Amino acid sequence: MKTYMANPVTVERKWYVVDATNMPLGRLASQVADILTGKNKTIYTPHVDTGDFVIVTNSDKVILTGKKLEQKKLRWHTGYVGGLKTVDYKTLMANDSIKVVEHAVKGMLPKNTMGRKQFTRLHVYKDADHKHEAQKPEQVALKGVRE
């Protein structure tokens, strides 16, 4: 019996819609990253990009558990001397919740060329409206929604 290896030419990509309402950020990010990498498919091959497109809606309604909203900080460096910038997640969620979801998903993708290509297939929106109706996306129910 031979092992099936996916071919980049024969990979069929689907579109999925994920509702982030009452989802913990980490659970949402890990399950979205699995869809982007193609690990939810039976034809998954590590060296071939078999992932699908993902549309995340309602990023304003994603939740952070525990005291992460007050204590967790996003840090980056500008490249200049003394250029370390920090912002806490409370202000980041209030100002730009799209960036929070994108940062969490990007951290769970491979750190190579394929991971950067997979990240381009992620589309995040603050509310339930999105502009990808023509692609006929399927609704996906993820595990871990809080009531």
C-alpha cells in the first residue's frame, strides 16, 4: 500500500466562516491555524500547502480568560535605540481587535515561507458582515465556545 502525497496543483481550497463570539482567543487561534495549514483534511502533507481560506467574524466578541485582558501585553521593537513598544490587550481589544486575532493565529502557523503564505488566506472582520459571499463560504462550528 502506497502513502498518498498531496500535489500543490491538485489541492482544492474551500472557504470557511468562523464566528468568534464567546470564543477564548487561544482556542479560536489554534483551530483556525489547523484549517489554514490543512491539518483538518485527510490529504494533509507536511511539505505541501493544503490549507483553506478562513473568514473570522465578530472579532470584537472574542474573550480572554483570567486576568489576561489587564496583564497581557503586546510588545514589538521599532528597530531604533530605545524603540521597545508595549500595549496592553485591554486597549488593543478596544481599538483594534482584528490585530489581536491575527497576531494569535500568526503565532500558531509555521515560521517559514509556507506559514507566511498560509497567513494571507486569513480574513478577520470586527462584525458579522464580510465581503466574501461570492466564494460561498461554509459555516464552521468550532469547539470551546463559552456560554
